Amino acid sequence: MSLDTTNWAKFPVSVDGVDFVSVIDPNGSFYPQIITMPNEVLVNFHEQMIHDVIGCPSSMTRDELQAELDAVNLGATQAILALA
């Protein structure tokens, strides 16, 4: 079963020249915290998370990045990270 993210909020971020989008369920528990964060804090959070979980995205192919994101998003219910 895949998530229907059609109506989810999208927060774009570029890390090391690679464009990502964080997709958040507006009915989820994370959403109220995220929309109140200053943009700089949200961007820094995503940059750190991507470096911690994936490594340096600019050194990876698109297929390698997608494989990493598939693993990261496995079992997700309220938020996913995707390539933009």
C-alpha cells in the first residue's frame, strides 16, 4: 500500500546542489511544529538530516539517491522525503 500524498504540504530544500522536497501530512503530529518553524531552521534541519541519513547527495547518482530515499521512507505514515 502506498501513501496518498496528494494533499500533503510540500517543503522544498536544496542540499549540496540536489533538490529535495519534504512532504508532510497536514493532519499529522509533525505538521503544527513544522509550519511554525522559521524557514532557516527548517532548511538547516533538513540539511543536517539528509547529511546524517544519506551522506553527501551530490556524490550520488539519481538512482542511488532514490534507493536511499526508498529505504528512509519505508513505513512512513506522516512524512516522506523525495527528490524534487
